[in-house]
Amino acid sequence: MNSEPATPLLDTVKTPDDLRKLAPSQLRQLSDELRAEMMAVTSVQVSAWSN
């Protein structure tokens, strides 16, 4: 099972200039993807610490 969230828009952002190229309508999707990625990473780290 793959626990990593799908982040197709976030995966395209490599530099600050990539962020500037996004349409304002894409920013909500980007923030949702970033939030999901952060939650996935921190939940794995917390699980590792609790063992």
C-alpha cells in the first residue's frame, strides 16, 4: 500500500519561479497537496518515534 498522497501539482514546483507561473485558481489545490504531504511525512515520523 502506498501511503504517499497524490501531489501532481506540487511535484511540478521546483523553484520559486514555478510558483509564480501558477494560476491563482491553482493555489488552493497546491495548498491542499502541500498540507497532505506534510501530514503524511509527520505521521510517519511520529510513528517511528513512538515505537
